[in-house]
Amino acid sequence: MTSIYLLTDFGNDDYYVGAMKGVIRSICPSANILTISNGVRKFNVKHGAFLLWQAIKWIEEGSIVLGVVDPGVGTARDPIIIRANSFTFVGPDNGLFWPAIEELGDYEVYKIDLISTGLYKRRTGTFDGRDVFAPIAAYIACGKSLDELGFPKRSIEIIDLWKVDIKEGYLRGEVMNVDRFGNIVTNIKWDALRAERARIKVKNVIAQGYMAKNYSGKGVLMLKGSTGLLEISLARGSAANYFEADIGDPISLEVIK
Amino acid sequence: MTSIYLLTDFGNDDYYVGAMKGVIRSICPSANILTISNGVRKFNVKHGAFLLWQAIKWIEEGSIVLGVVDPGVGTARDPIIIRANSFTFVGPDNGLFWPAIEELGDYEVYKIDLISTGLYKRRTGTFDGRDVFAPIAAYIACGKSLDELGFPKRSIEIIDLWKVDIKEGYLRGEVMNVDRFGNIVTNIKWDALRAERARIKVKNVIAQGYMAKNYSGKGVLMLKGSTGLLEISLARGSAANYFEADIGDPISLEVIK
Amino acid sequence: MTSIYLLTDFGNDDYYVGAMKGVIRSICPSANILTISNGVRKFNVKHGAFLLWQAIKWIEEGSIVLGVVDPGVGTARDPIIIRANSFTFVGPDNGLFWPAIEELGDYEVYKIDLISTGLYKRRTGTFDGRDVFAPIAAYIACGKSLDELGFPKRSIEIIDLWKVDIKEGYLRGEVMNVDRFGNIVTNIKWDALRAERARIKVKNVIAQGYMAKNYSGKGVLMLKGSTGLLEISLARGSAANYFEADIGDPISLEVIK
């Protein structure tokens, strides 16, 4: 029972995710379908890439990730399959998988062959998640080799999540996620921060933060988040609301000695 | 492992869906429970019927659809089972299943026998999804025949999704869904539109739309959506916000030559 | 195939739930993962406890409940396992499981042994759901005994959901949930209300309610909800909006003769 993990910006209210599950089970009834998130910000490939990077360390070996955050559906971007270690990724070639792949190490890329697989017949042009990617994920879950489904491709699109500016006493990065608790998850590695206190700035809001080991302190907290990144949290409140912070915002920290 | 697909207006936050899953697994542990959507607009049977019509073409043969959009729970509407082709539908007799059934062709309807099944003992009157429909779906998934669960019924309630007014150069229909991307999904078949440009009106907002093959164009787009219907889309924006459109609104198009 | 039912305040948009599922399947691939709700109000242990109390009567025997509503993560509260009848509960010792346990009768409590299980090595301090509770639930699903995972503990934290004030002609309780339909679910047992009419007060809004058997009546309805509690409903509308009611609000009823 291979697991297929969904990662999409489709939400859970429309028929889109149900249709993809139905297509998978029509082709490979034994596949086990799970979800990382269908709540990726719409059209935000970088947000999807970040959620996948967070999740990939925790999903079981041998799994398939069916990732569909695909603002370019119907345009020239390639449909691809990537194998990295024991994991397989199926989706559009737009950088969505790159941060996870980079973490896993060696990888091979295949461009999906729409002709030989016959999938060109299913393709409507507006929903490759259902027409192309779900069938491919199902074929792989039920044992088809990547050579039967596509042909090797040299390069892939990448997204670099780790653009930060780190100097003595100053760090500048980006808000990668704002979670349901209002925690601000940054792209700054925790180990880069070596300070008990810092002046934190997100857009136009500035506040002093204190290093903490968990969410139980007082005021604005600087924490090592669950994936090793610097997180800004407000004890029992929402740091995101406090800083009016959203995904993509720049965030900077000035160490206070 | 028969699949039971849920379609409800219960949302995912309350205990309702969890209780239905528990009831199913108590009766038929081998059933595979999946979800089309629990995000049907509350009490909106037509919206549920439309989502099901969209999904039914994609879910695997032999599946059971457990549909609970049931504003009339506790009143006189019948609890029913419908078999159409290899699919089985379980839920209230209020038209929810009709558009999907109509698409599938021949069908048989059974009224659930609350007495002989003993389900009258479970019934609280406010949650037939848990007390009646989930058990019936589970019994069917584990092999009971429809004759054991109910008796033939002649007629069912129908909902006609396809009321449109189409003349030379003019089309008028209804907004059937507004998806997470802000796409306006109409009940007008794509093939009915034969124009490169049209003046689109939703309630009081009017704008010119251009035919497009995917979501990558500019301005207001007229597209063939993933289920063959006319969709109105705003490139990288929300057509629903732009037109202040919501489910049930009338939409008209005047062809520009 | 033991079922593991999730109950969290993580929402479905972040990577948290996906990571927990991945950890479970890495340890116990045969576990069947289901969800009661990931929509518990954030940090609201009482709300989680109430949803679990509602659900527990309906999930199949032998199931494991993985409950993570854990504002005290990283602090001194114990990680625990509770066995009650055939059910097993895994999560923080903060009262989350108490109302369900109390309903089930006899129970045994174990404190998870982080040393002997080796889980102290995984622990980051900000995500015990992934680092401690998911692995424990998976070990139990795949057959480990509680003695291998922890040691008996005498007492547990409790949450009393049933604090009500009931006099002749007067009832006072608390809003336990506001569901997607705007129904106000109270902690007052239905049988305590013996009146056709009552003056209902939630915070500062007062209205007259009428006893009803289902949601199809007119005006403000007093109903026996699906778990035997008094529910206030507004026919085809939202009682919660009408009364501006939210979880935790006091609610009182004065019987009208």
C-alpha cells in the first residue's frame, strides 16, 4: 500500500480533490491517499514548496507526493516526475518540489510522455491535476516504472527559499508561513540567531523579542520552530496579527546586547 | 474495499463527519472512506447536487456516495437508496443525487426501511447522516443487497441544474459554483458559446470577456472549464470578487461581433 | 487495521497534520488514520474535550484517539496514555480526554516514558504531536503494550463540562459549541428542560424560544440535539449570529408557563 500524499492549493470545498482521489482509485485501488495540505495559498508555488520542505522529513519512505500548485496549467511548463531517494514527486515543473529535492540529495527527473501514456486524450487543459498528475501518481503507486511514463529530462525549475542576509548582529529573511496559531515561520535557520534579545521588524511594525524554548513565555518570543527555523510567536496570541505579517513579507532582526 | 464518498454541508470542524466515519467503520471496517466535499453551502441542496455532478465522472466504479445535505432532516422527506450503473447513492430524497443520476442513465430507487433494518431505534431526528444514512452505506459496502435494506420506490425528487436561455447571440444561465480561485462556474455548456468576445453580466456588474484556452491570459476570460461548462475567470485574480458573484446568481452573455 | 482518530487544533492548512500522519505510517503502515476534527478552537482544551465527548459514542471499539490540543507543549504537563474500555487515548495531560473517559467508565492512566522509548531524542519541545504522541499512537496501533511505553500514573487532570445551575423554571449553562449551521450547542441535558417555551438569554441578547423536534420550525427553536443536549437553533438561519453567541458564553433559560 504505497502512500500518495496530496499537496495542492485547491482547498477542500470544491470537487477538485475528490476528483483526483477518484481518478487515483480508478487506476490503483490499493493506493493509500493522504494529504499534506490542500490549503496552499492560491497560485503561491513558493508557499507550497515551503510546506512540502517542512513535511518531507516526516512522511514515510517510498511515498509519492502529488503536488499541484500550478498557476501555469495549460501553458508550456512541463509535467514532470522526480525521484529522489525513495520518494517520487509528480506535478508541474515550476519549482514546487525543489526545496524538498535539494534536502533529499541525488535525484532524477523525467518529463511525462503524454503521447505514449495516452494521457493527451484525457487532457482538458485546465485541470492537469486530475487529467495528468493523478493518473501518473496512480500508475507509479501500482508499480509502473518511470521509464514507461516519461523520458529523462536534464534540468528543472528551482525555487530558492533560503535567501537571507546575515551579518554580525543583524539578520534579514522572509516570512515563509503564518500558521493557524499566528506563529510567524521564517526562512532563517535557528542556529544563525545567537541572541537573547532582538528588535524584530516586519514591514512597519517593530517590537522587542525574547528567546524562548516554548510557547509558554510572555510577550514576543523567538523560538526554534519544529523544523529548525526561527519562529516569532506571541504568547497565547497571534504574532501574525501583532506584526500585521503575511507570507512573503520581509522580516529583520537587530540583536540587542 | 468499496469506497464510500462523503458529500455533506457539515464542514470539517464539528464532530459530525467524524461520527459518520465511526459509524461506518463500526459496521463495515473494510470500507474505504473518502470525501468529495464537506464544504457544500449549508442547506444548499442544489450546490451539493452540482458538486456531485462534477465529481461523479471521476470516482471509481462500484463506489457508494453518502450524500447528506438535508435541510429537511426530521421531516417527511424519504430516506432513499439509488442504484445507477455500478454506483449507489444513499441520502435524503430531495434532489441532491438527481443531476448525477441523470448523467449515469438507468436507475432504481429504494426507500430505506427503518423498521426492518432496526434503524428507527437509532434515529434521533436531528442527524440522519449518522443515524440512518451512514449505517445504510456501511451495510451496502459490506455486501447487503438493497432488497434487505428497503423497498422499491417509484419516483424521486429532481433538481434541474440546466435551466438556461440560449438565443442567437445571447446566453443566460446561473452561477453554479464559485471556486477557491474565484472562478465563476456556470451551468452553460461550453459548446453553446460560439464567440470570441462577449459582454458578461452578473447581477449589476458588466465586463467584456475574451475566449481563452487556459487561465494564463489577461483580463476577464471565458474558458471551457474542467467539466465542459463555461467558466468566467480573471487572470491571476478573482472573477467572483470582480463581478461580486455568488452561487445562485443569474449570469448573462451578449456576444460581441 | 486499528483506527487512529485525530483531534487537534492544527487546522488543515499547515504541515502539522501531514507530518503526524507520516510519522504514524512510518512506524505502523497498517494503521488507518481518520479525523474527528482538526478544527478545535486554538488552545481551547475545553472545546476539544467537548468535541471528543460528542464523537466518542460513535467511533468504533478498539480505536485510538490521538488528541493534541496542547497550549502547554514544552512545559511540565505530562504526556499520557489512557485506556478506557477498548479505547486508548494519547496526548497531553490537560483534561482533553476527561469527559470522554468519564463517559466510558473505568480507566487506567500511563505516563509516557520518554527515556525507555527513546522518544526524548526526537523531541524538539514545540511539537509533541509529531515527536511524542504520533509515535506512541503508532506503536499501540501496531501492537505494543502500554507497559512497554510508559508507567502507571495515579491521577489525571480533569475538565468538568457539566457545570450547570438548574432550578424550578430556570436553567443556566454554557455554550459548548457553535456549529457550522449556527446551532448553539449547550451543556444542558435535554431532559432538564421541561417546557414548551422559554426566555433564552445569551450574554445581552434575549429571545423567546419554542420547543421543536427538528430544524424545520419557525423562529428560535429549542431542540434535543444529536448527543442529547439542549440546542438553540434558528430556522434556516444562524442562532449563533442572532444571539451573538460564541463558545464559552453563559446561556440561561427562564421557563414561560
